Amino acid sequence: MKGKNISTIDLLIETHLRLERQGPGSSEMTIKALNFLDNLNQISRVLDVGCGTGGQTMVLAQNVTGSIIGIDQFPDFINIFNDNTRKLNLAKRVNGIVAQMEDLPFQKEEFDLIWSEGVLGNVEKGLNCLNNFIKKSGYIVVTCPSWFTDERPEEIEKFWVNAGESLYTIGDNIGFMQKAGYHLIAAFSLPEKCWDNYYIPREAAEKEILEKHPENQVVEDYIKNSKYEIELYSKYKQYYGYVFYIGKKL
Ligand code: SAM
């Protein structure tokens, strides 16, 4: 990591490289979502968008027999992803590549299943990028942060706006899916434990980073913002959370 010129993106990468997952989730919930799908087999092609270091991808790979491509914008994450596939003996059918989800290097209707955990602010945004690459009768399975209520306190609404994300209610997201030509198979929210799975190791990683960079204002501000995000979740978790949306293309 760079010395004095360290940026927030450097810190974000350095923190998340150390984690098994880079967002809220769990193996149990990944498998629960996967169990809603049928017709996947050895020739199925799966794309995991924003795969990070591959926490959920490795779980998918151990539960489906087809081939899987993980894409992420950060080469450091993809390097760990591909190390993980080798360690787990999955490299023959699981491959990570660096790509932007807005400019995917794939053919039209190439995938039987597109998966994406913790990347998309809402289903509409996700389908705008991904719909073209899903086969007819193929699946989209995504988690998006979603409002649980029609109204919520200004502080939490403002936080997500400032984070550059447009959150919608579960009903809105289901509507986006149906409007794009998908049959809703299921939608379910992630339990609070999935946030602990992410925030607890993240706080530990940030503590190490703070110790490594004493008296660095960029690091201190980064950690302050991170703590604020965690405080807000604890204060307002009845108003929002991550939701799995599972749809089948008509
Ligand atoms: N899916 C992983 C998980 O749940 O542990 C990672 C989730 S993390 C919150 C979001 C991931 O999406 C990051 O690894 C980030 O680099 C990637 N990402 C965000 N925007 C992206 C984009 N436009 N194109 C490709 N990857 C993106």
C-alpha cells in the first residue's frame, strides 16, 4: 500500500482483500437462493458479476456442475479469486477475469444464469447491464440493498443518496424484474447475521490498517466513515437490508 498518498480506493481494496466476502451474505443464503433454480447441468454457463475475491462464487461452484466466470473491476480481487479456484481444485471450470459490468466481453444470450451479490443498487440498474446476456428461460439472481418500508428517516435516506446509490422498495425491485420480462421465482431478505459476517471482519481489518498507518488523515477519515455506516445499519436496520431477487427470463 502507498505511504502518504494513499487514496480511499486503495483503502477500500486493502480492507476488502483481507475478507472472505466483500459484502453482506453467507454460504447458507447463497445455497438457499440456488435451490430455487432448476435445469442447471454440466453444460450450463454461469456468470458471477462483481465477484470480488469469490466468496459466493466458490459456494456456487461447489453446488453447480457447469462452468462459471467471475468478473470484477479490481485486478487484486481477481488474482485472489483465481488463487482460490486453484486451491479448491475448481480452476478447470471456474475462471475470474477483470471486466466492467457496463462493458461485458460476452455474446448475447450466452449465460444460463447470471448471479450478482452486493453489487447492484437496484434490480433495474442490474438488468440494464445484464439482461442481454441471459438466455431465454435463463435466470437472474441478485442481491440489492432495498427499503423495507415506503417511508424512512431522512438520515438514512441521505446516507444512501450520498453514497451514490438509488435504493428502492422490494415491491419496486420486483416490478423492475417483471417489466424487463422476468417471472419472479422468489424474493427474500438476508438475515442480520449476514451483515455481521461482513461488518465484524471488516472492522478487524480496518483496525490493522489504522495501526499500519498512524496519524494518516485519509486513513482516519476512511475508518470514521466506515464506523458511521455500521452505526447507521444498527440504528435503522428495520428500514432496509439486502434482498435476494430470483427471476426467470420468459
Ligand atoms: N459479490 C462479492 C460479495 O458479495 O462478497 C463482492 C461484493 S462487493 C460489495 C461489490 C463488488 O463489485 C466489488 O468487488 C467491486 O469491485 C465490484 N464492482 C462494483 N462495480 C462494478 C462494476 N461496475 N464492474 C465490475 N465490478 C464492479
